[in-house]
Amino acid sequence: MQSVAIGGLAFVATIALAIRDLRKLRTQKGLVRQHLENRSDIDERTFSAGYEVLSTQLAILVRAAVREFFMVPVEKIRPDDSLEHDYQFQRVMPDFQVFIVSRVLREYHLSPAGYRFDSRNLANFTDLVNEVGRIISNCQ
């Protein structure tokens, strides 16, 4: 009986922590959304100008995934966005990277099983695109 009670308490504690973490993530995403919405737009031609032909498609897919994650117009996502300043990367990182990578891998019809996301040297959106590209090449 005692172990059932302890198991029940552990289950309730796990649910409470999950709810707390979801609220924190939702709040952080709201702050990022507000920051992104309060700046000027950048059109696709200007956005794509900084990328080589092969990486342009990938950058556009990553841009669309970031847009979807933060629920902002795609024109708010820029190639020079700072992951930490503009996206609060350290606060949203696990959910952010799983969401972005899985969306892009799905577009390439690849399985997300077994990839390793390396965030150590990521500073901006272009670094993120390069990291996703590395993951894609390892999954093919």
C-alpha cells in the first residue's frame, strides 16, 4: 500500500513539473513572438540573398519551421537573427531544436531517429541552418 502511495505521489509530481515546464515554455515563446512581431519584415528575396543556391531551400524550410514554432509571420525571421537574443535559445532549446529538426527532416522524407544536435557553436540563424544541414547529411 505504501509503495502505491509513493508511486501515485511521484506520478502527480511528474505531471505538476510537466505543467510548470509547459507554462514556462509558453511564456518564453510569447515573449519571443512579441519581440519578433515588433520589428520590420524581410522578404524572401532579401532573406535568400545570403545563401548559396543549395542551402537556400534548406534556409527557407528552417525559416518556415521557426515561424511555425513561434507562430509569427515568416517575414519576421531573418538570416542574421541571434539565437540567444532573438529566440531566447537557451530557454527554449530542447523543444525548439526537436521541433525545427523534425519539421525539416519530414520535408526531406527522412527519419529523425538517431541524430545528434550540436548547439555548442550556434550563434545565429545561419548557424542553425548549417547544423540542420549537417543532420540531414548524416541521416541520408
